[in-house]
Amino acid sequence: MTTTSFFQNQGFKITLKLALIFFLTIFLLIPKFMILDLVQERQRLSESVTNEVAKGWGNKQTHTGPALVIPYYHYIQGEDKTKPPVRSKTQLIVFPETLSINGKIETESKYRSLYKVLLYNTGLNIKGNFKLPDASLTNIKNEDLLLDEATLIMGVSDPKGINGEISLTWNGKPASLNPGMADIRFLTDQNNEKPVAEFTTNYDHNSPNINTGLQAKIVLDASTQKYDFTYNLDLRGSKSLLFAPLAKSTTVHLNSEFPDPVFSGGFLPDHTTNDKGFDAKWNVFEYNKSIPAFIKDNAQISLGDNLFGVDIRVLIDNYAKTYRAGKYMILFVILTFLVVFLTEIVERINIHIFQYTLIGLALAIFFTLLLSISEFWGFDVAYSGSAAATIGLIFLYSLGMFRNKKSSILLLGLLVTLFSYIYIIIQLEKTALLAGSVGLFVIIAATMYVTRKIKWFEAEVTNDIAEEKNEIK
């Protein structure tokens, strides 16, 4: 019986090969993260194109209003009590009693270079009424109110999106609107957390402060208890449409054929959503919001986190799907290497680590193909084409590595199953984690079943027995 060198030990060779495959897998994490960075870079470029198009069309739209601005005199007593108080002018801002908004949102897509930009048009019909607050609540004398200088204001975050004439009717009479908001500013600082997502874009869920909009000189008199108003507002915009519940009772009703809305903000609607579109209705009452019925001596109206509305955007675009697929790259590599390694053990063939490297690089190239092709023909076509090219390449290469076609066909079947399985997971949203966990469990169970009878040291033992027989002879 001859003595086998430690380095010729079959167990050592297998362990060494596994170690090399492990380090190769770790090395392939480098192209994985490079690909994920590339996906994010392309997504940021797409987002910049969206912002560029939105500058001319209309950005995120937030409509606040209307509100009634009534100047009045108030008196400030100086340090010298012997002198009469100093009179100065300030304003009282009154919000509506009721506010009803009805609108239909129509979406359209525009293309800039490779990128598709989702935009919307909406026609809003707005009506409601005002009541002047009682002097006992405001502590303002009726004679100090400058009713003949009253102004109706309404905020529009991006006036470039106003698309058409606005017909305002105040107490049954037409009133003309002009740009500006009488130096009033709506503060829309929100503390809403951004949704946690697998793929984070630079989509901004907060709204800017609003100091742009429209104003109209209107007629008030002390004898009138109630003032009705109606107006239409056609807005073009992108990304989202938000409203502020300024009235004691605010109702907003929106419908659209857009099938994937995201309802955001401080209040959620009663809604129906399907592949034909959505229909949503918000009802916000005085007790639900933090905005008071009126504001004195302050030109800044804090809306806090009371804004609400709908996001009009693609939830999972090609970049999000490609990014999600890229996160599974290591799974592609490990399972493919596993099949190649088990074939090497069962068929008693030697596959060089360089050949493993080429297979790993082919899998990495799949994701760059997926990213580049999806920008032209969409994710589904890109995934199918890239997967077919990658699977075909590895299959043809395996015909030269393995001793028989049966092993190559087995590898082909695994790759087809793997690529199909990952595609299904990418399409899922709510059950992606469940499907992934179950799939990994099945993979581990199948591997244990296939390898249960493999004698990892069988070659070494067989050689020892053969040598003993030769010595006896």
C-alpha cells in the first residue's frame, strides 16, 4: 500500500476547489455592485430628464385655497401710556366653511431621448362658501375691518401648469383673477416619512412652500352672512397632485384611467382602484386637521402635514426591476456554480477555475444587457432576450466542459428554471419575500437530496484498494 500525499488527497482537492469557487463568488460581488451603481446612475439621469420636461409642462402641483384676506387696523400701545395707541394695518385670513373639489386626471407620456416621462392634465371644478367670523372670536371691531380692500387668494405651486382661463364667480357675480397672493405664503413643511422601497429613487415626497398663485379683489359687506364662490382650474403637472383642507369641511373627488395611483399625505381616501383606473374621495372635517378657521397678524399659513392627494408616477419602472434583478445576481452565480461543481464530482472530470470564472462573467454580463436593452424595448423584452442569450452561451460552453450532453441539458434546465423563477419574483410585490424564501428552501432541499449518496472520498478509497490488490499479486 502506497502512501498518498496530503496534497493528493481527494478530500483536500475537493476542499481546495470549493475554496477557490467561494473566493471567485466573493470576487464577483465587485461587478454586482458596479452594475447596481450603474442602474442608479441611469435612473438619476432619467429623473433629471423628467424634471427638465416638467419645467416646461408643470411640476408637482399643490393647490391651496381659496382663502379670504381682509386687512384691518389694530392698535399698539407704546411705552408712554399718556400717548394714544399707534394704529397699524395687518390682515385677517379667513378660510372657507365648505370646500368641494371635483376633478378628472388624464395622463399622457412624452419621450425625451431614451426616456419616457409620465405627465398629467386635470380639470378641477371648485366651489364652496365663506362666513365672516364673529367679532367675539377674532377680537376685531367691525369698524376696524377694511372690507373694501378684501382679497381672495388661491395658491398654485407651479403656475406654468395653469392651462386655460379661470372663471371665478363670487356670490353670483364674475370676478377677475390676477397673478400673486397678496404677500401670503403657505408653508408646507411635512414630516411624512418616505416609503421604504427596495430601490430608492430621488423622488421627492415633500412639497415646496407656496408663494405663487392667484388673487382677486372681491366685495364684502357687513350685512352679508354667507359668500358663495365657484371657479374652474385646469392644471398640467407631473409626479403628484396635492390639496390643502383649508375649509371646516373639505371634500375632494378625483377619478382617472391611471391604474397605479399612490395616495399620499395626511389623509387617505375612500377609493376603488383596478386596471381601468381609480376613483377616490377624501372627506376632511374641522376636527381632523390642525388648520384653524382663521389666522390673525400673520402672512404665513402653516399647513403642517395636512396636505393630501395622489402621486401620478410609475411605481416600478425598468430601472427598479433591473435593480431588483441585480440583487439576485449572487444567487444566479451560486446555483450555477453548484450545478457545475456537482457535475464535476459525479462525472469525475476536472473543470478549471478559469472556466468557472468565464461562466460567472457571462452571468454578470446578463445584467448589463438587461439594463441597456430595457431602455429601448422595456423590461420584459430585455429580460427574455438577455436570458436567452446568456443561457445559450453557457449551455454551448458546457458542451465542451462536460463529458456528455445529459449534464449540459441538466444545466440548461436549471438555468431556464432559475431565470424564470427570478423573473416571477421581480414581478411580485406583496409576496416577493415569501416566494423567495420558499424557493431557497426548495433549492437547499433539492441539493441535499441530490448529494445524499455522493462519496466525497470514494476515489481515494478505490485507489487504495486497487493498490493493495496489486501488492498481493
